[in-house]
Amino acid sequence: MRTLHTGLKAADVEGVKKQLADLLFARIPAGVGSTGALRLSGPETDAMLRGGARWAVNEGYGGDTDLLRIEEHGCAAGADPAAVSEMAKKRQRDEMGTLGSGNHYLEVQVVDQVFDAAVAQAYGLAEGDVVVSIHCGSRGLGHQIGTEFLREMVVAASQAGIVLPDRELACAPIKSALGQRYLGAMRAAINCALANRQILTQLARDAFAAVLPGARLPLLYDVSHNTCKEETHVSADGRKRRLFVHRKGATRAFGPGHAELPAEYREAGQPVLIGGSMGTASWILAGAAGTGERAFGSACHGAGRAMSRNEALRRWHGRNVVDELAAKGILIRSPSFRGVAEEAPLAYKDVGEVVEAADHAGLAGKVARLRPLICVKG
């Protein structure tokens, strides 16, 4: 997930909202099987998997200042392209700079309420500001990596005497050859996601420049979801330890003073980006003091589904969802009405309630609520 400033207010966008929505949709490939203009060779794919957003910047997508506001400065260390199968690489070579499907999106939003003025100021946010949020990951490559290692680890877990309560909790000893291969491949997938969002950022900047030449889209922050990260945390016995922190349905949320945060955000805490669900609010929170002890520096990354996609398809028609949201001033652009129905706002839990829970639990504090104006949906 990443969020960009624009330097615009809602009134600046209102008169050109349809034009901007159409151009963003035209320039940003979205949907199942979507491919971009970029075609990577084998060596280029490996370079991307090693370099992440740094590779993308070197290829002309954005600038070095972007890297200062990306988790790990845009590149996960320890990525091993050799641990990624040729099938996974093949799936990705034509998919860089694409949103994909499911709940992935690019959304133009307005800050409609600020809850913590001091932290909002540190993040450069004020009521009425227009921002852009991009939610997407490593596309087919990450999915393929997960599928392949799940098959291997189900067998490895049994051989190691590990009883799995659920097949999808498959695992392997971390120091085994399989465990190390998985970490190398997973880190490569993180870099793929970082590179993908960096490319999409430049595509969004170009679209805005064509419609609103005064817009500037500097990065507010970028943080990955659904990862395993090696970090230092204080354990229950008070000792500092290096731990592998698995965040599934979660995001990093380091509190104030953490050395890995950008200098301008260090006193406020890490920006925590909570995505909405097409038509509902998104949120920016700040990592809370003490969250390292409570949840290994983690918070939720979204609301989570309230029903299956099949159930959503039975309840809603995509065309009707688009029309209903348009009546509320929210323009949806998607290649698939089926995909829109699957991602209907009420198919998800109430994101406001989820954010309140994170706030009350002391995992991340509310900073600003974002209301959607335009959503390009996968």
C-alpha cells in the first residue's frame, strides 16, 4: 500500500473528475490477466527481484526522494531470484505496472476529517487535501511462489513432525534449505511488489500531469502487507531478540522513535495505511508507542471480508454498484462488472469499526479519514 500527496484540494479536482478517472483507467492496466507496456527479459526480471523500487527508480520511474519514504528504502535485503521458479517469473514479465484484480485498486481520495492535528501536520495532511492511494502487490509472481512453497512445506512439516491444524499453516524449519529458499523467494516477491507500485506511481503522476498540470505527487509513505520480516523486538522476558514476524492480513506499524522510520516521521510514528473497500473510507493511522511490545510493531491493514465473493455475486450486480456509487459522487472504473460486484462495499466489514479497534488496542492511532472520489478497480 502507498499513499501520495497531490498538492490539490477537492475543488481543484471536481471539475475534471470524469476526465481524470477516464485517463487513469486508460493508462493503468487493471483486472485479471492485465499486462503493462513493460516487457522484462530474464536478466531484467532477476534485477527487478533483487532491486525492488530502487530498480524501478533506476529505470526512470520516479526519483531517489521516493525511496526515502518506502519501507526499507524500497528494497528488501536477502532476496534470491534463483529461489523463484521460472513459472513465477514468466507470470510476472508482462505484468509490471498493473493493478491486477481482487481488492487491488488505485484511488483518488480527499481527507475529510483529521483526528490528530499534530501527526497530520507531520505527515503533510490537512482536511480537504486530495491524495492518491495504490493497493497492489506482486501479482501472479507472489501467488505462484505461495502456491509452490505451500505444496513443498506441507510435506516438509510432516517430515519434521509438525502437526498442522490447517493446511495453509504449512511451514518448514527456518534454517532448513527449504526455509531459506522460501525466505529468498518471499523477499524477491516483496521487491516485485515495491517495483510494481513504483511504476504505477509514475503512471499516475503522468496522468495527473496531463489533466492537472499543477499537481505534484510526492510519496507520503509505502509499506508492504502480508510479509515475513526479520526484526528486533523485546520478548516477554524483557530480552531483545531477532524474530521472524509474520504479518498476514497485517502491516508494519512502528511507533514513535523507531530508528527505521524517515526522520520527518520519527517523532510521530510510522504512517499506517488502512485501505477501504471501494466506496468506503480509507484511513491513515500512526504506529503507537508500545506497539512493539503489544504486537511486534504490527496493526491491521484493512477491514477484511464479511462474506465470500460468491455470496457477493449473489447479492449485487456490478452495474448497479457503479451507478449507486456514482450517485454519491464516487466514480468507479473497472474492466469487469463481476469484479465490482465481488468487491461491493458491504461485502467487507465496517472499516471504521476495525480502525476503532486498532486505536483502542493501542496498535495505531487515528490520524485522518479519506473519502473516495475516483476508484480504478482491478
